[in-house]
Amino acid sequence: MANFSKSQVPRFSVEVYQNEYLPEGGREVNAIVTVTSTGGGTSGGAPLRGAPGAVPGAAVVIMVDCSGSMEYPSAKMRAAREATAAAIDTLRDGVEFAVVAGTHQAAEVYPGGGRLAVADPRTRAQAKDALRRLTAGGGTAIGTWLRLADRLLAASMSDIRHGILLTDGRNEHESPEALRSALAAVTGRFTCDARGVGTDWEVKEVTSIASALLGTADIVADPARLAEDFTGMMENAMGKEVADVALRLWTPVGVEIAFVKQVAPTVGDLTARRTEAGPRAGDYPTGSWGDESRDYHVCVRVPEAGIGQEMLAARASLIIPAPDGGTPQVLSQGLIRAVWTDDMAASTSINPQVAHYTGQAELAQVIQQGLDARKLGDFGGATAKLGRAVQLAAFSGNEDTAKLLSKVVDVVDAATGTVRLKAKVAEADEMTLETRSTKTVRVKR
């Protein structure tokens, strides 16, 4: 990875929101760490790309499902070709790219020869011409697609390495273990957005890919909307300026990390993805950044202490690791504190940001639990969980999720979470709710 000077990197800020006061004997400290990046995007914050010998700013591989089911209806394959062409048109000059056809195996569509093309008017036209020859046939083995994308991206010197993956069916031509093995092999090597088109694919397969590779997942129920979605994904990828940013948490002796979760714009648990970074420090991957803001919920357990004592519970830093394992570049940092008090009002007050995102994380969880119960025929359990989801969505002002829930349940009273399961639910509506269940609304400060 290239080294950035301070003038070449978007400005990062870290803000910590917490109630630092604990009662006597209190041990659990919760904080929301808000990370904001400004001055990036496509504003020229990355290394100059036009200079002779400059490292290209990004490399992208588009993986297109070409299995036999993409011909049923034929509009899906046609829409996939058009969407990929639209994404290619969105590439900036100088960005490296390739297109892969995915079936029960992976094949290079353009440029071929195990290499990446460099985007310019000529290569875009060639790539779109190659797309016209794409036809549907064969099975689905997504792990092979990811491994080929990894091999292609590994040849690039770009800092931003990204994949876009489209599927319309279940991963039936390789074992779940094979897909997990492929994901494990490519995790940390590139980011990837995943999309399911139609309603014959498995939500948990697509969301697991996006989660592991720090990308987004979504449903495109109507193939006619694929081009719009692909263009948006590529525009977002082109806005990334800094890759491999990590949230580093340092804790004093005796302090334990209970969990680390991203809570906005989506919920994702990073706890198990920690890599050790020296004495009492660990790094949690956050992927690539442009102009954006994200929130993380950090929970730590501190040693018991007496009234009037205070301590630094954790230091949160945004870092870019050094490629040689040396001293990382620190982009910004914030402090999480613990203060023991006998003031009952101070120690029992819940910070609004912590309360909000605790509710948003529960919202994502109960939606998944409710839909799983519904599929298993446990209608009482489904009603209770989805009713709680309606209540949480209403309380937090998550209007988008509330609208999706209203297509699955009839809301009697949102405030109390009283609902009735709908007798008939469109498959696309249920899949949309499941796929987007982890999307959160930002807290109003």
C-alpha cells in the first residue's frame, strides 16, 4: 500500500459520545465513536493519478452471474449486461478494471489474460463490446468468482481494491464450506458490494459476502433497476480515497474489550475481526473511506474502583497500517473515560447516542429473528419479534424500516408493538426487509 502524506489524505475526526460516570463497583463502559472523513471523495485527495508512474487510484472487478437461471426471464441477463455497461461508463479514467462471468466456474470476460485494463474511452468501448457476447448457462459457485477477482486484483498496485458481485440464485454448485473458505481467503484483500436480482437467491449468502468484505448488500427485485443500482455502487467506489483504515483500540492493564460494532450506517459486529497490534492494542477493520461518517459502539469492562477515582478506559485511533509492519499513520483519535461517582443521577443516565444505537442493533436482531420464526411456522414468535421491531422503528424514527415492516405485518399500535402477521406477503417484500434489516438511522444530536 502506498504511503500518504497528510496533504493527500482526507481529514479524519473522531468524536466520543458516552456517559463516563459509573456507580461504585460499576465495570461496564459504553461509548459511541463517530468517525468522519472530509476532503476525500472525488475531490482529488488521493495521490496524483496523472503523473508518470503514479499508482492508479483504484482497481475494480465486476462479477456478473451468467448461470442458466439468468435467462428466466431473459430480461435478467439483458439487464445485467446493461447494468455492467453503465458501471463501466462510471469508471474514472486511469482506474483499473475487469469483468468476470460467474457460473459453476469463473471466466474472464474482459480484458483477459489474468490482467486488468486501464479505463479510457477505448477500453470502455472494448469492454462493453465484450459484454454483448455474454450468455447464460451453467450453475452457481460464487467462491470461484471471488477467488478469480482476488487473483486479478492482486496484480494491481492500487490502494483501493473493490469488487461488485451480482447473483440471481442460490450457491448450489459448491458446498457452504467452499464458499466460507473462499471468503476467508479473500477477506482483507478487497472490499465487495453484493446484489441479488429477482427473488430466487439466498439473502444470508449475499449478506454474508458483503459483511465479510466490508461492502453493502441489497436486493434489486426488478431487473429494470439494475443499471441505476450498479451506477450508484460504482460512483460510491470511485469516491473512496483511503483504503485499509483500521480502528485501533488501546486499553490499560485490566481493561477488557466486550465488543466493537459498527452501528451506522449499518449494523455489523467487528469484535471477532480484531488483529493484535502490540501490547494491549488491537485493530478492527473498517475498509475504504471517502467523504462519509460512520458510528461504532465500543463496550469495555474496567476494574472496579472507588468513588472519586477516574481512568482512561480506552483510546480509539483511526490508523493506516504501515505496509512493512512499522509505525502506522494515525489519522485521528478520541478517548473513552471512566469516572466513579456516588451521584445516582449521573451514574444511571444513559447517553442518548448509546441508547439510540443499542435500540438500532436490537431492531436488526429482532427483524432477523422474526422472519426466521415466520419461515419455521412459529407465528406467535414471529408476531412478538416483528411487533418489537415495529415499536423500535417507530421510537427511533427509522421510517424506511417501518415502511418495510408494514409490508409484512399489519400495524395495530406502533407505540406498543401490537401487530398482526399478514396472511400473504410478497416474496420480494420479505426479502427486502431481511436484506435491509441492518440499515440504521443516524441519531439526532
